[in-house]
Amino acid sequence: MYFPELKAPRTSNRLARLMELYESNYLLMRLLIPRLKDLDEDCYVSTQQGCVDLRLEILERCKYTTTLKLTYNFSRGSGKTSEPDLVIRIYHDARTAEAMSGLIHGKRHEQRRVRDLDEGWILNRFLYKWIKYCLLRGHRFSGLPDTAKLSPELAYS
């Protein structure tokens, strides 16, 4: 008797679950940025009382993808620190969102360069939890009055 699921490499199940996480991240990103294609500026800030401002920078817009950076900016000593600092690619046609790289807890993660499933899990699981947290705190990038537009020069000053 042949059971194909017993012969499948261990990575195939992990990859399938990671793809499901990308789909979940896409759904959460749509809640965080419901009108992404309508946003005409490159930098936005979501401000909620009692919360650190959440900053969104759109890095690239293409027909099927949008690449953006999502971060908090903290003042530390004489400068500012951006952390977490994630670069996220949204695939509109596939309806997935993938954290490609980022700074989490002081450590740089580069999943896209090394194509490492472990790095992919770290980045995307963090993205999933962080977006859920941001949504629970009331953050949104909707283009409505509670979301402020910033010029690129002011966004990180």
C-alpha cells in the first residue's frame, strides 16, 4: 500500500502552512489598509491615543504587487529607532502578503535573500501578530481624517 503523504518531504507541509500564513496576513493587511490602491501619497501615519504612531511608507507600486514598509519610530537618546521595521510585499492577484525583511527585537531578518523557511516563519508570524495587535489598538490607514498624510521628508524627521 502507498501513502503519498508519508513520502512527502517535511518542508512541503511547512511551506503550505507558510502560504496559509501569507493569506492570513493579506486579510489582516486589507483590514489595516482597506483602500490601499486609493492611497496616493507615499507616507502615512496612523495615530491612536496612548499608542506609538504606526508609520506606513509605500516603496513600490506595480500592477500585481505593492511593496511597503511598516514601522514604529521610537525616540532613543539623541536619535530615533525604527522597530519593528518590516518590508512587506502584497500580491494583489494571489491575495497574499509576505514579510520580506525586517528588524525585530534588534535582529535583522532577510527571508527573501536566503529563501529560508525558518526566517519566513519568524517574519510572517511576527507580522501576523503585530497587525492583529495594531488593529486591536485601533490603527487604520484608510485615507479618512483619523489617518494623517506625511511628506517623505517629514515622515522620519
